[in-house]
Amino acid sequence: MKILITAGPTREPIDPVRYIGNRSSGQMGAALADASLRAGYETTLILGPVSIPMPARVRRIDVETAAQMLDAVLREFPNHDLLIMAAAVADYRPKSVAKEKLGRHGTLTIECEATKDISAAANRMKRPDQRIVGYSLENDGAIDRARQKLHRKGLDLIVYNPVATMNAASIDSHLIYPDGRDEKLGSRSKAAFADILLERAVALFSA
Amino acid sequence: MKILITAGPTREPIDPVRYIGNRSSGQMGAALADASLRAGYETTLILGPVSIPMPARVRRIDVETAAQMLDAVLREFPNHDLLIMAAAVADYRPKSVAKEKLGRHGTLTIECEATKDISAAANRMKRPDQRIVGYSLENDGAIDRARQKLHRKGLDLIVYNPVATMNAASIDSHLIYPDGRDEKLGSRSKAAFADILLERAVALFSA
């Protein structure tokens, strides 16, 4: 079993100094990579800019933007069995990036465009022997939105978790399956959660 | 001598998940705090969100936004002799912060307004027995802009450094004084630069 994990935030440049970022710490990615390595799987981690340590034995591909993360996923997914997308990928990026640092003037308007959807792109290239697990970080109570996302993106499993999870040590999650099953895991440390998620994800191959 | 140092980036929230940030690593702040403590000065560090270690003995005040950094400077400056403003403070912040995570729609326009100028506010409260050192991170060759900033903000010394300095281990700088003196320091490690800057800043009190 070869496992590909995306984790961390992405940064979308505004100019050479400024960027739009998000509060993902990469803790979930570290926990998943650690769980996967302990279970004996070959593990590749595609990682946005984070500052926390990652397991030393993991094969690590560092990226910065959503576009770079997409490229890395498209390149790596064919060589892996399971893709777990735990990264908090930017949905938007500035339409144009200023070449020079923007000066201080009265106001600034940043026009943003949607980034390409990595789940959808991965789903289009998925072979019948591969599985994809996604995450859905939503405002409290928006579990229906996570369920819709699971179906729209053709995922095999989605982790619904509230916004408060981001940059926290624990995660309060539901696992949602395409057949309608819904497993409430409650609040757990990210390490304990990672072991369970990995077990459920590997079980998808014998379902 | 009591020294107050601002360092690191600030983050300006867009919604509970996303923010506008900048690439400041806090390395300059760590180097200045270390130099100041080694020289035997009482040292307070007002620090934006960074992930690198800071000297253990420093009195550290963590902030996130430009507004929080301004508040901390206004509160702390009266109890210090010297203020060194090495932080990369956001010039702009979103006019309004969304209470809930923004969904993915076609495009997004982020309207930003100027943040309050911390140098100017500190200068207004400065007593004759205090000194202020600023930084000016500019596009290559914009040393005139740094000189204008020195005069406009009433600083006692300004460090002009190019954008490439940000998040780098070294700094290629000029020190510019109100009397027209200009000292080109060239490229140095941030630790070596911090020792020199501190010496020049302390000399301002006997000038």
C-alpha cells in the first residue's frame, strides 16, 4: 500500500512580500504521515508551508501555492493507491501578482479568482484500484455541505470537521461514506484520529 | 537602558480561516533581542506570529494583527528608552472580517483599508529622552523612499533594506540618519547586523 497525503495551508502571493494564507498548521498531516509510516506503508507527503516537524522517514514534497499542490498531486497520484487530502488549499488566489512590493496608498482592492479544484482533478484520473479521502472544513453544523461535497467530487470517504479544528491539537469529526453511512468520532487528539482514519481508509479497498 | 523591539509579520483576518500575511520570519527580531540581552539591556519583544525560537530570557508579548501591535507599542513605549521597529506590519487589512468561513464561489473581491501607522503614533508620544529606530523594506534602489520615511515619521535612524532581505538569513542594509549621514553596511548575517545596529542606536542617546 502506497499512501499519498496532502497537508498544511497554501499561500497565494499578492506581491513579493504579501500573501493570502490560512491557519492550517500541518498537525493533521504530521499525524497522518506518522500513522501511515507506523503501519508500514510507503508514504509521500505533499506539504504547504508549515513550521512544525514532520516524521523524518516520510518522502516530503514541499509546495507553496494551490497550483503547485495540484501539479504535485497529478504527478504523484498515479504511483500511489490511496490519496488523503488533508491540506487546507486556498479556494481563491489574487488574479494578478504584483512584481514589486505594493506601496501604502489609501485603499487596496484584491481581486481574486477560484483556484483549480484538486479533488475534482484527482477524481478524474482515479483508477478503479485507487481510493480518495477528502476533508471538508465547514462552519458549525454544515454537515450537509460536507455530504454534498463527497458526492459532487466522487470521493470514497469525507472527513467533516468544524472550522475550530484548524490549528487545534484535537479534531471533532464525522466520517461520511457514499452509501449514506455516517460515523461520528467525537473529539480526539489528531494522533488518535489519524490511526482511525487510516484504518477506515485502508478498509475501503476490501469493501 | 530598556529596549522595546517589534518583530515578525502581522496577520490581518479575512474570515475565521483565511488571512493576509507577509513573509517576515522574525529572524531579525530574534537577532536584535539576543544582541540586546547580551549587551545587558532589559528587553521587551512585541512579536507577530512566527515559528522560530526566540531568546528564552526576553520578555515577550505575542500579537497577531497590526492593531494589536499598535496597542502593545502604545502601552509599552513609555516604559522603555529605545524602540526598534523591525516588524513587517501590514499596511492594509480587509475592511470587514467575515464571521463565517467564506464559501467557494466564482470570484472574491477583498476590499482593504490602510492600517494605522505605528511609527507615527509612537513618534507623537515620544519624550525627548527616548529614541526610535525604524525599518524601511523597499523595492531595490528605493533608498530615497526610505530617506523620506525617516523625515516624515520623525525617526532618529532608519534601516533601509531591500525586499530580498525578508525571510533571508542575511541583510544588505544602509543606515540613514536625519542629519544626512548614510552608512552602507553591505551584506551581513542578521546576528552581526543586530550587534552593529544596537551599538548605533545606543549611540543616539549621547549625540
